[in-house]
Amino acid sequence: MTHASQWTLVAAACLFMLAACQKAESPPEVRSDVAEAQAEASQDFAAAQAEASADLAIAAAEGDHQVAIERCEALAGDEQQRCKAEADAALNAARDAAQEQAGSAPQ
């Protein structure tokens, strides 16, 4: 096979593939594809929303933690340590709750 005839075959194959790409799908195929794309988009949105909600909850908990730690500074000794431990525990609980909520969101 000559070089020119190989290029002719390649060009013909490319034209055939391009023609096949332009073929319209049947209405039932289109409805099915659209429904599938909508379901996937809805799931992606729900997952992103849950993640954003968890991120906001964690950010709020971290802010509350910083305020609580600063308030603990007014105390002394064991009372201050206990106050900081409570603030740390509250932060950890809030983080766990936010991550659990995000993990239970639809994927």
C-alpha cells in the first residue's frame, strides 16, 4: 500500500467518524441521557453543599474555640486548665459532628 493510499484511508476513516458524531440521538436516548445528567448534577450539588456546610460549621467552631480560650486566660491554675480542656472538647465535638454530617450526605 502506498503512502498516498494510506493517507486516503486515514482521511476516509476520520470523515466517517466525524459523520457518526453528528448523528442525532433518538428522543428516548436523549431523555435518558438528560435524566442521567440531571441526577448526577443533583448528587454533585448535594455533596458540595454538605461539604461547604461542614466547612462553615468547623470554621464557626474554631472561632468559638478561640474566644473560649481567650476567656480561659482570665482564670488561673487548675481552673484555667479545666476551662481550656472544655473548650478543646467542644471544638473536637463540633468537628466530629460536622464531619459526620458531611459523611452522611448523598454521594
